[in-house]
Amino acid sequence: MTGGLVGVLVAAKFLPAAGWVADFNAWIQSLGTAGIFLYVLVYVAVAVLLGPAWLLTIGAGFIFGLALGVAVVSVGATIGAAIAFLIARHLARRRVEGWARKNAKFGAIDRAIARKGWKIVFLLRLSPVVPYTISNYLYGLTAIRFVPYVLASWIGMIPLQILYAYFGVAGKAAVGGDRVRTPIEWAVLAAGLVATIGVAVLIARTARRELEGARSAEDGEAP
């Protein structure tokens, strides 16, 4: 997770300052409600095509703000995860199985899901052992059913979505607008950012401990 946070910090510092991001921001906002639906469609496409969905999560916070940005990302990420799951299960199973054989962790994940079902998917979404876009396809090879998978993914992805979207909010506050922010406003923004990071790290660590406990229990019961 540390590497991902570093990447988010770098993106939050540099991407919002780029002119094309500002232009895209203005264009999406000029579309009104249609811009929201377009952003969801783009997110779904990026998720299915194994693109950098986390960048779009930051962008959603930058464009729509925290609450609406997380809502937009949640819809797009959940639909994208569902489509990728169905592709792996019904349309491209052999190719996805080739990816799975190259992932040393997948065997343990597959066995854990067979035993604990949606709970493992939920914990993995909180503490992503496998990157979001690839894991969507890998889950399609496991024994979990579609509806529990979608629900566990939807709820489990929200904490990290809030974190990444908050970076977009902070980036917009740093570069946007003619009004000069007061020291109190900056302090509140910084405190919210630190608190969001802290909660996300705490959730991820808790999920990791639960996953390690489930793995230890599985090893102990193995013949």
C-alpha cells in the first residue's frame, strides 16, 4: 500500500496542475449530469481494459468533490469489476488462467475464497493484495458467486476510493480558484487529509491481520 500512496501523492501534486486536466475538468463540468454518466462510462472502460483506474479516482475528487466523486467512482468501479468478473468466468477463462498461473498469491486467494467466500473478497478489497483491475478478472476464476462478489467488492472498495478522491480534492484546493485560502482553511484541509490517510492505513492493516489469521487457520487445518 505504501507504494500506491506514494504514487497517489505524486499524482496529486503534479496532475491537477497540468493544463489538460484543467481543460478536461471544465469540459466534464460543462456537460452537467451527462458529464457524470460519461465519467462513469470512462471509468468502466478503463477498469475492463486494465488501465490506471486510480488516476480516475483522483480525478473524480478533483472534478466532482469528495461526496459526488466517491459516488461516481463507486458506481464505475463496481460495474467495471462486475464486467471483468463475467468476462473471466464466461468469455476469456483460458487467458485469465494464464495470468493466474503467473501470480504466486492467486492459489492462496483461490483456496481462501473457496473456504470463506465473500469475506475474503471484502478483506482483499480493503487491503489490495492484487491490483484492482487484474483482481477483477482473477476473482472470476474462483468459486465465489456473482452477487456476493459484487456486493463485497462494492463495499470493500469504498475506503480506498475515499482516500484517493480526497487527494483530488486537495489537489484542486491547491491549484484552483482566484480566492486565497486562509490558514485555518488550509489547516482543516490538511487535517482531513491526514485523518483520511490514517483511517485508510488502519483499515488496511486490520484487513491484513484478518487475512493472515485466515491463512494461518487454513494451514493449521491442512492434512
